[in-house]
Amino acid sequence: LLAEVTVTGRVKTVPSTLRKLLRDVDDVEAVRDVLALRLVLAPSVGAAAELAASLEQPTLSRPEAEALLCYAAYKQVVTRWREEPGRFKDFVARPKPNGYQSLHTNVRLPDDR
């Protein structure tokens, strides 16, 4: 179903953490996005047809297939790591005005960080 998956990451810099502390929070432990991962999914050419067949639907558009793949990846993430309550943002169902679509969430590491 996927032609390519790209995973990139970043560690929050000290200046960025300091700005967040000054702007939003007063405790360094409250900074939740110290480490971030981004998954970019590129559906295969036949992904929409394959998904439609597996869901017993006559057809699915490419955007519908892309959305389903995003939600499937999200489900895999929250199956493996505990999601931080109230931190899920769905920009697939409600894209930003500039057309940006993605899913954002925060998860806890196994050591509860």
C-alpha cells in the first residue's frame, strides 16, 4: 500500500525550550515536545484500489486512501506507545486554510517520559 515511508526526527534545542518556558510554562518538566518524529507516507500507485477492495467499497479517491493510511499509521503509533490525553490534533479531517493535512499527537516513552 505504501511506495515510501520517510521518518525524520529532531531534538528540541535549548533556545527553543527556553522560549517555550518563557511563553507557555514555568516548569521544564511541562515541555512535552522535546523529541519529535515525523512520518511521511507516500501511497503506492494502486493503494486506493487495494484499500477499496479490502473495505468492499466500489472506489476510493486518492485523498481518501491517503487519509485512511494516515489513520492506520496513527493507530500503530498509539498501539505501541501511550498517548498523552488531549494532545491529538486532526488536520486530515479539518485541514488548515493553506491545505496542510496531518495528524499530530504526543506519546509517552516506555519510561513514562
